[in-house]
Amino acid sequence: MPFFERKHMDYLIGIDLGTTATKAVLFDQSGIQIATSSQSYPLYRDAQGMAEEDLEEIFTAMISVVEKITRQIKTGDSILACSFSTQMHALIAFDQEWQPLTRVLTWADTRAEKYSNDLKSEDTSNAIYHKTGTPLHPMSPLAKLLWLKNERKEIFKNAAHFMDLKGAIFQRIFQSNTMDLSIATGTGFFNNQKMTWDDDILDLLGISKTQLPKIVSPYAIEKGLPEKWIRKMGLSPDTVFVYGAGDGPMSNLGVGAIKKGELAITVGTSGALRMVSDVPQLDEAARTFSYALDEDHWVNGGAVNSGGDVFRWLKDNVLKKSYDFAAITDLARGVSPGSDGLIFHPYLGGERAPLWNAAARASFFGLSYRHTTSHMARAVLEGISFNLRMLEETLTENSACPKIIKVTGGFSQSELWLQILADIFELPITVQKDHEAGCFAAQIMGLFLQKALGRIDSIEDVASGTMEIVYKPQPENFKYYRALYPLFKNLTQEFAKSYAEIAKYQQEFS
């Protein structure tokens, strides 16, 4: 027998089914990251408003990233469990044999705009929101189903099942027909008070509960991994799959923002702002959402379209395509707070919260001869921050104001943007020391897996300690943003009167 015999190691895998890629993170039971893998796939935009993905491409990517991860563990080691986060609001129609009738209709698909607008104009709209906590918007599966019913009639007629992305992945592997609570609360037809599919809304849609999956806890586990997938992914027969939750609600858990007074902001490709309560928190004007993280934690806030996509547009169409995010922020650094009176409204692709207007359009306001591309770069950073501030004001009209902001996402790598955010909100900002998305995912999934496997009683026991760097607001900059922010808000209201007209023009003539 050797003098030292290596101890057998058990690992966990977190899988994120994102909009542009699927990522997997291997980590030990202490939450330490061991390895990561990622595979991207296209977002199909073949028609106006379309934003679809191919289920087969996503499934293949998921299998691939897990297999690449498991190849890196030593013989004798094993994977205890895999847990998932996923993009919210996706919808797929299937026939009786679970063959897809559509591609994945993603949250970014806006072809249902007419039907969400029609619903908004009806007397029942307020009741629908207060039942579901989901604002009426083209992104919601509720609107997508109305679009299918009216414009894809054969598909709608032949659909035996309607499912989300993660549920479809589980169905293919385990032949299940289930959806986790977190994803269900973002569909627009799940009753958050009765905790079941809403009969009245299903009648409106013309579908039945038999076409919808069974709701399970985010901590629910699937066992008995079929041999086929054991071989393809390099897992063991004992590896369990944990459903997990939506990517947005999971973000609050990952940054430890689940206590009163803690505001979480995530800005990557798009963005979101969220606070947690123990019951659904609704807005009288239906401007914010309320989705479940789990049965005891409800994440309230709003998602915005305006994030990294805006910077990609700026780089490709205004600045040099060779510029990266760091180069653009360096340009902005040389401009004083307030960008010398240049205001940017970041609504290039319409906007979700707080406007909930798919026709919203972007604009620079206040341009003069003195303004340069550097001013434009800073105005974009400030415009994204002003939009988040407007959303925060909406969220806190009927609740406690935040005391601290916890930030994640690709934008958290910019010290300048973090300082702008601190100065506009006049609140301290905390951010992870390690910006690596894989590390962050490991921490999130680790919490879920430990709860699902019965190793902790509550996620609150461990949902802390990840945020370390503090950016303090600088009072000398308050005067600029206190003067400019009301202008940003007022202009948004004025421009909103013409959003529909310019969107119509663009559809007809471009």
C-alpha cells in the first residue's frame, strides 16, 4: 500500500442556460471553482422582432460543456449533482411525442407586441398583473401564446405541450414534464396567490392545464440518469440533477442580496435591478415584476434591455470597432460628470422596466459643437445608470429604500461605471473581488445544491460574504446628477409620446 493514498473527491457542477451561451462550472463542496467550460450558439433574428434559438443547438452545447468538465476530473472522483439556472420567459411548443413545433422563443422576441398592447388596453389587464406579478410585455410567454394562437394557428392547434427551455432539457433526459416554481412565476399565467396555473388566464389563451407542466420546487431533484447520458456527459449513475431557478432571481442569491435594504444590480448584455421580500411585492401601475427564487423568497424588480448591447452598438457604429469595453471607459474617464449636459436614453431595442414599451427608441439629447465621442461614451454609461435609478424609484415607491447596492455582471469590471452608479444613487456599491463569471456561478449553484441535498436548512445561512470591494459615493459629484437626472426622466416621458410613431415609420420604411 502506498505511503499516501489520494482521497476520493466529490464535485458539483453548475450549468447556466444563457441567451448567448451555455456555461458549466465544476466546483468542490466548499464552493471553490475547479474548472469552467462554455459554448455559444446563435440567436436567430431572421424577421422583424424575432429572437429565437435552436433547442437542439442548446442541448448539444449543454452536453458538450458538461463532458468537457468531467474530462478534467481524476479517475475515481465523481460528480454528486448538477444544478441549473436558465434564461427566463422562453417558450417552446411541442407535439404529443415531444417533437418541437417551434424554436425557443426567447425573452428578447418582440413579435407579440400587438397582443401585449391589446391586453394592456383591456379592463382585465390589472387583474392579470396582480395575479401573476408579470407585467404585460412581448417577452412574457403569455403574450407569446397569444401570438402563436393568432399568427401561427397550425402550430397552436397541434401543440400538446408548452414548455420552458430548462424544462425541455429535463424532459429530453428524464422524460419528465415539469417546470420549477421560479420559471413558472415569470410566465404570466401562474397565479402567485393560489400557487397554481390560473384558470381564467388559461381560458383567455385557449389552452388547458394538461398542456402545461407540473410545478416543482427549485430544490427538486431528478434521479436515475439514463445510461445514454451517463456515457455522453461522463457522469455517474448516482449523479442527480437539481432544477434550480431563473437566472435573474439566482443573481440576488449569488450576491447575498436577500435581506431588507439590499439592492442587487446586474448589468451584462442586458440588466436588472432587484430586491427580495418574503411575499410577492406588486406595483399599482404594473411596472415591476415579482418572481420566486424559492417558496420563501420573492425577487421584485425589473429587467432592462439596456446594457452591454448598447456598448456594442456604440463601438461598432460610433467609435472604432477595435475598441473594447476598457478602451471605451478610458475615453469616458476624461469627461466631467454629467457629460457637459449630454443625455443619452439607452433604448436601442425598446425597453422593459420601467417603461415596458417595445417601441421605445434611443436618443442623444443636448448635443452641441463642444461634444466629442468621449462625451458620448460617458453619456452612455450615465444613461444606463439613470435608467436603473428610474427603475429603483419605481420599485421603492411602496417599500423601504435600499441602503447598499450589490453589483455583478460584465459592467462590474469598470471602476468608472461603478463610481458613476454610486454617485447617481448616492449609495455605497459593493462588488465581487473576482469578476470571473464562473466563480460567481459556482457560488450560486453551490448554495442551491447544498439546500437541495439537505446540507443546509436555509439559503440565508450562507448567502453572504461574496461582495468585498466598496465604492463610496463622492458628494462633490452629486450636484451634476441631481440637476441632470430630472431632465432624463422628464425627457423620457416627453419622448414616449412619439415612440410608437417612429417605430411604425421604421417598420414601414427601413
